[in-house]
Amino acid sequence: MANLDRPTNTHSDLDLRWPASAIWRDGDPNVRLITTSDVWAALAQGIDDFRAMPTHYFFAIAIYPIVGIILFRLLFGYQLLPLIYPMAAGFALLGPFVAIGLYEMSRQRELGVDASPAQALDVLRRPGIDSILTLGMALGLLFVAWLYIANMMYVQIVGTEPTSLSDFFRQVTGSGEGARLMIVGNLVGFLFALFVLVTTVVSFPLLVDRDVGAGAAVRTSIRASLENPIPIALWGLIVAFGLLLGALPFLFGLAIVLPVLGHATWHLYRKLVVTPS
């Protein structure tokens, strides 16, 4: 277990390794060195928060209409089929913003408040809400860009729209173009997810906790990732695997996976960023 009282930087660049030192700004929050055991501990704490403050029904209420819209649209054509996988994968891009209410609930529980799901809305009164909304809008634009690029890759590589569900599976799994699409698409999707992971792993929880500004929050997240590459890589794998399991079947598992990951993200932030004395 890392010494969580020892930050990896002070108010000078001397204790920071490059390239983290290159983005340091005076007054930015300090970050800690952690280990993979801290990541597993954060996940366990997230599960504990979810058990104490279950919110799966709220997420289910949000997910059911999405599934319904997709199924309804498929009744009238199959043009949406190539985007189902990118949309499901896109939860990894929007998740850090969607979970802001969960961060607030974990924050209140940490303070000893008997938090309830309704208190998730208290996040709207946090001093950093303007910066939170700004970063949330940026993630929304990134999600739209990902869907556009995913659709463009399908058109450029496969070329023709599917005429049925079986035709779509044949295009994707039974042809050289489909294999090339899966390789290129997953590689591009990985780059999108990696960018979001590095820039948001602590930025949204930090803004829920303190009003430091969007720029400082993103810089802190990047520095925490650069200083802790193996733990952050493990966290990314946990998120990816959790979202994959949650997407089966028909996204319903996300009603449990998303809140658990949201609460766990708060506790990971607590381990990565030094609380001011």
C-alpha cells in the first residue's frame, strides 16, 4: 500500500517526474503515488456505497427508454445497427459526467451524512458546477465525434448498409472487411477511451469536491495518470470490463455497473489527490 500522506509534488516542479512536471501550475492540487491494491480498495468502497445507497432503479429508468428507442427504430430499418456497438462503447466517454451525482452521494456519506439518491441533485449547488457543465459539454461533443467517426469507418470499410440482422452479422464477422472494421474501430475507440480516462479520472470528482476550475482539474487528472500509469491502466480495464458485462443483455446490467463504478471513482480520486489541510 502506498503512503497516501506523501504527495508526488509540492509547490515546485522539483518532485515531479517529466512529463507530469511540464503541465504543473502553481496552486494545482497535489497528487499521490498509489498501487494497484488502492484501485481494488476503491472498487470495494464503491460497491459498499452502492449497497448503502442503491440507485439502480434510477439508472434503469434512464436505460429502458434508450433500449426501447433502439428496438423501435430497428423495426423500421437496419441503418442503426452499425452504431449500436459504438453507442454502447460510448458509455465510457460519457460516464465520468453522468456519475457526478454519485460522486456527491459518496462525498456526503464520507462526511457522515445519511445520504439518499435524492441528494445526488445537491451536486447542482456545488461551487464547481459551471466547470463541471463545461467539461460535460466537451465529453458530449467527443461522444458525437466518436459516433460520426464510427459510422464513417463503417461506410468506408464495409460500404453497404445491412438489410437485415443476419446480413449485419455476416458483414461484421464473416468477411475481410468486417475483420478490418473491428480492428480499426476498436483501435480508434481505444484512443478515444484512453483520452477520456487520462483527462477525467479525477477531474469531475475534484470539481464536485473543490472549485479549482476546469483547466486545473484536467491537468490534475493528467498528472495523476502520468504518475500512476499501472494503477490507472488497471482502473481503465476494470471500467471497460464492467461496461462490457453491463451492456449484456440490452444494456440492463449498466443499471448496476454504472453506479458502482461512479462511487468507486470518487474513492479512487480520494486516493490520488491530496486533500488540503
